[in-house]
Amino acid sequence: MRKIETEMCQAIQSNLDWKSGNTQVITIEGVSFVYLHGNQIATIDDDSMTIYDGGRQSTTTKSRLNALCSEFCIDGECVYQKNFQWYVDKFVGMAGQSKVFNTYDFTNGFIFA
């Protein structure tokens, strides 16, 4: 994880407003809003995280979203790209000792709960 992404996650965990370079966190009453280049890419509260592409399905956007997934979601949940299309892997349960994930087409407003 990049230093800027580590600091972004620390700000969210601490319920602090924070800005560095092209990334900003604004926290209002315990809900954190994450922006990249002024476009919202995530909303994080105590129970869920909602993700957006901010109008740009860029490598940087995907990196920021995956840093957030790494910190605030179940291990293995992520955003990835295949053949120029974005996808989301979301945990759905256990099969014995193995985690089971469903793959969804990325949509703005996708919720990890």
C-alpha cells in the first residue's frame, strides 16, 4: 500500500479530515467521504463502505479503492480489471475452511457491508 493510502486509511480510522496531493478525506458525524481529484470514490461508515469510480476508471482510482477494501472490508474483497472491464469480488460465505466470493460487474454505488 502506498504511503498516501496508508495515511488516508489512518485518517478515516481516526475520524479526521485529511488531504494530501490528489486525495482527500472529509469526515462528517462519523461518516468519511473519500475524494480523488475532487470526485467522490467512497463513503465509509461504521457498518459499510460504498464505492464509486469518480468518473475515472483509472489505475489510481482502483489502487485507492483496493487500499480501502484492504483496510475496511473482508480480506479478499477487491476491485480489479480484466479485458478493460472493472469487477468487484465480494465475500459471500465459507465453504469449509475456504472463503467464497462472488464476482460482480463494477457499478457506482456498490456496497460492501
